Amino acid sequence: MVDLIWVDIVRKVISMAYSPQTLEQLARIGANLEIGAGNNYMPQTLENLVRLVVGSGAHITIHSTNLLPQTLEQLARIGGSHLTIRV
């Protein structure tokens, strides 16, 4: 039950477009993250987030809107099964 509440809180936090540093801290803690379609994060920021999520054993979902195919491929290489790309 606590895990479900935490995930819901994290989803609400992410939808508010927090700074990359805040997202990185959440990833280090092990939160499952979802980066929505309206995100304006740089590819390098997304790569760093995916690396942190993989390192913590969590999961990240990234909406593919406005991302180049090369960026999506790189994120997939880094994230593997820890990453979902929503198209």
C-alpha cells in the first residue's frame, strides 16, 4: 500500500516539471519515474536519469514526443528493461 501511494506521489511530482536535480535525487532514492510528453529535458539529462534509475534498480517511462530516434535508441541501450518508451 505504501509503495502505491509513493508511486502516485512521484507521478504527481514529475508532472509538475521539476528540475533535473530533483529528478536525479528521486532516481537515486529508487523511485519509479514517468517523464511526460510535455517534457523539455535535454537528451543528456534523460540519459543521466536512465543511468541513475538502472543503478537503483527502479524503472523509468519516457514519452517519445519531441525525441529523435537516435536519442530513443541510446536511452534503450542504457536502460534496457528498466526503461519503457511510450509512443
